[in-house]
Amino acid sequence: MVLVFLLALGIRGVWIAGQESLISPTNGLTYPDERQYWAIAESIAARRGLVDEFGYRATFMPGYPAFLALFATHAHGLLLARVAQAVVGAAAVVPIYRIGRRVAGERAATLAALLVALDPFLVAASSLILTETIYTTLLCLGMLAAWPTAWSESRRVWLRAVVAGVVLAAGVYVRPSGAGFVIVWLIAGRLLTGRMGRGAAAMAAFGVFLFCLAPWAARNRAVIGEWRWLTTRSGISLYDGLGPRATGQSDLAYTRTPEAQRMSEVEWDRHWARESWRIAREDPARVARLAWAKLRRTWSFVPNEPASRTPFKMAVSAVWMIGVLTLAGIGLWRLRRGKIALLLLLPAIYFTVLHMVYVGSVRYRVPVMPAIYVLSGCATVCRRAAPPPEVTHG
């Protein structure tokens, strides 16, 4: 496990070192979201608080900007942030290895961890100032901490519930779209285990999860005058996916009108939400066509961004995705245990459906791939092999 972690860290370090944009400590922010996150981090570091380009104060969850703020005042802050992300990203191999052992044993766990270490999309994400790397590791840790069959183990079950709630909340502090997944995961786990005691532990985890989010909601009540458990960005994000110029990819430049910028933060959020639902009601067939376009973008075997569509990158991407999904299909067949397989597919199902409503991109599938790699690891399991002792409770 240590060797796999070091391999993952080494590959990410080499990738970051090879990025020419890192020669200048002030450059290298390619995407608009990267520039927004770094600007908010600089605002936090300067003690102006979490403030975006419009002066709004609750459009982003504070977790990732606060992480970046640790490096924002340093002369080489971007490089340090990327190195820190590489360490966090490499750490995702540990929970995936543990989940793999619980599901199918040592060989499956080792292959799953190796795939996380070598995944070209996860490696590339470590150099981007985006939430994917941090959220992927937190999602894997949260799934491990709240793994349903673990509720069968009477020892430290309540401590596990507390840890699960804290880690799942930490993931939402980085990416708010993960809030719905927490609910879906805990419900699915409850249906899997089917005992009241285990259900009580899952409910305790959810209670801890809400308790951890309460300070953010209270802060928003004091700052914007309304209890907000997540952000005020849901309306504009929905409009990005359903607006009149929506194609499946993100394009919000045309929404920056003087009228919109005169609105209060809460009014701004509600305005775009109302417009989104109005457009959806008027043309449901268009919504369905957009959903298909977003599905294809999210699960494209090659990058969507024009700058990344070089022959080499497209070839590596296509070969990788075909290979790991073929292994996952074999693993799904050999596992022959529907409930566990559904749990491993649940992140992919949830985030795919979510981004069929919002915008679609390859980057949005990055956090769900490690769970699929556990299924890929199961391709190494003999079809008639007995399940490992760790999963006999399931």
C-alpha cells in the first residue's frame, strides 16, 4: 500500500513538474473556475472573507478556497497548492484499497489502488486549481467510513458514525453537489443492511453531517440574511445547463448583465432558478436533448476541451477508458452480488444524473472513477471464489 501511494505521488509530482505554466508563479490558471477559486483564496488570505468577483459572499462553499488560502500569500503559492493537492490526490489509493479488500480481497484491492494511482485524468487534475482532486479523496474516505456492511461491526460503531458524518460533511464543504449523494448513500446503505441498529448508526452519521454544516448555514444567515446550507450559486448553475444558449457545456459570459449585477445575492440566485424552470417547462423536449448531450460529454472517452484534443491525449484517454470499463464490466459479472455492485456504481449514477440537468464535462466524472476501479479490480477474482471474511456481514 505504501508503494502504491508513493507511485501515485511520484507520477503526480512528475506531471506537475512538467507543466510549463508553473515556471511563472502567477500564471497557469487556465479555466475561469480556477481564476475564481484563486481570487477567493486571496480574499480569504487578505482577511476580506469569502467574496467572489461580484461581491457575493455565499456563491462558493468555503472548504476549497480555505485550503488554497494556506498558500495564497506565498510567492510560489500556486506551485505549493498543486504539490499539496498531489499529496491529497495520491492518498485516495488508501480508502479505495480498503474498500477493495472489503469487497473482494487483496488482489482486487491492489489493482483498484493501482488504477487510482495511474488514472491519467486524476493525475492531470492534480495540477488544476479545481475541486476534483480534493473532493475525490474525501468522497473515497466518506464511502469507506460509511460503508454499509461496516455497521454490522459492533465495535466502535458510533465512533465510525461520527467519523463518517465529519468526512461526508468535509466533502460537501468542498463540493456542494455532493450533499444529495450523502443522503442517497446513507439510504442505500440502510436498505442494504436492513437492521434497525445499523439504521440508527447511519442516522447518527447523518446527524453529525448536518451538525457540521450548521455553522456555514448560520454564517450565511448572518451575512446574506437567509439560512443557506449550501450556496447561492444553484440558480445560475441551473441556468448554465438549461438557459437559451445551453449546449451541454458551460457558458455564463452572456449572463453578466447590468440588471443581474444590481440584484442582491439572494435575488440573483432566485432569478436564475425561476428562469431555468420556466424555460424547462416551455420546452421539455429540448431539456431531454440537452440531457443526452451532457451525458455524452460527461462520459466521453476523449477530452472535450479543444486544447486537450491532441492525438496523443485522445489516444491515451480512449485506451484508458475502454480498458478500465471493460475490466469493470468483467468485475461486475464476476462479483455476482447485486447490492455491493450497486453501491460501487452509485456515485457514477448519482453524478451522471445530476450533470444531465446541469452542465456536462469529463471533469465531473473524475471523482466517481475510483469506485468503478474497485469493480475493475474484481475482474481478478475467481468466479467461484468465496467472499473474503470482511464482507460476510453483507
